[in-house]
Amino acid sequence: MTPIENPTQQPAQEIGDAWLALPSWLPVPGLGAIPVNAFLLKGPEPMLVDTGLGALSDEFVATLSAHVDLEDLRWIWLSHTDADHIGNLDRVLALAPNARVVTNFLGAGKMGMMGAGSPERMRLLEPGEVFEVGGRRLHQIRPPYYDAPETMGFFDAKDGVFFAADSFGAVLPGAVEEIGQLADDALRDGLVTWSSIDAPWLAQMDQQALGSILHGLEAMAPAHVLSGHLPLADGFGPLLRHLAGAYGRGATRDLRLETVAQIEAALG
Ligand SMILES: [Fe+2]
Ligand SMILES: [Fe+2]
């Protein structure tokens, strides 16, 4: 485990054949550190997922450019419009003239108020719309918790990749490459600390409703869970157990209709 004392861009990490993580870490004084990840879908229509930290702009662009010719970048999927997700948006748009931003109506509105991005370079997704990119279909999945209502996660059934935006973030003692390198207690404490900061309403959420959402995600059985704020995870592993234990006691096995519809659509 690497202690983090300054914002740090880490080397890219492969996730199967098609996906790449672009990880960075931020120190959290007194608590440890938090990852801030972007991701890259390679292939015929390269797509960046979120745009990293503005504080690491040069390092982020250098890492991204090492893995894709920015002239070829076609899409930038924005999970939501928080600073840690759009930190390099305008710089990447300037460097990648053929890229368009994938967002929704609310995301576009919030960017308009911030003067970020440009409306003529946005591709707005309707609720539930499947986004087809490079021969694969990305199904919108609402993550179980989030800090901005425009948040869009997705499931790529071709590679079993679930992108969960801010969900499953964790404040950790230091940097690791994947969650298997963490002690169970460190992972649990990190998940609970992050979720209590990022989504304090989670503690007031109906436990059965949360349990049914977590159960639905479990049924999706992704091979890879990509979070903006967690090291790489092969499947959910202990993630759902820790969250259910912290917030979802009394969880039902009944699924909510919205969850069922999303999962069925994602699994085709
Ligand atoms: Fe956020
Ligand atoms: Fe975030």
C-alpha cells in the first residue's frame, strides 16, 4: 500500500481487453486517501468515462494520450458534473475535436450554468436509452447511491463491466491497485466512510428498498465493478455484503420494478 501525501496520477491499468482505468489519488487529511478514477473504452469508437482531476491536468492528459490518439476520441461519458469528474473536460474537448459529451438533460443544464462543455458537442441520452458505441451496448444503470441527480452509470454486457459512478467509493489508508489487496475491515470502513460523506441520506433510506436494489445488482453479476472512487474490483466480491451490513439490514429478496426492468434490459 502506497501512502498518498499529494494528488498523484497513477499508471493506467488494463480491465479485460477493451477497458482501461486511469487512476489518480487524493490525500484526505486525517483519514487517508481516495481514488479518483477515469476510464477509457478502446476500440473503433474510443470513449473516455469522466475526465479526472483538474489538479493533475498535465499528468492526466499525458496518461490518456499514451493510450488513445486524442484526434480519434469519439465520446466522453460523464457520470455527473462534480468537479472530480469534469476536472479536465474543457481541456480534453479542446484537444479532442471529434469527441462529443454523453450526458442527460440535467447534466447539460448544470454544465450550462457552470460554463463547462459546449451544448453543440453534447449527445443527450433519454432516461433508459441504450447507448451504442463501438459495437457494444451500454445500458444506463442508476447506481444505488450518488450525490448528484444527473448521475448515469452503465452496464456493458459484452465485457461484464458495471460503471457505478460515485457508488462503492472508499476512503482508504493508502493506494492499492485492486480491492483484493485490502484487509476486509479496511474496505468496509472505507466504503462506509465514503458513503456517509457522499450520500448521507443513505442512512435514512428504507432498508428494504436498498436491499432490493443491491440484490438486483447482485443478479447482474458484473465481472468488473468500476467506481470513480474505488480501486479495481473483480465483480462485487464483498462490496454488496458490506453495504447491506451497514445500511440494508432486513433487506428483502423482492426486487423493485425499476431495478428488474434495468437488469432485464441490460442482460438482453
Ligand atoms: Fe460526485
Ligand atoms: Fe466523485
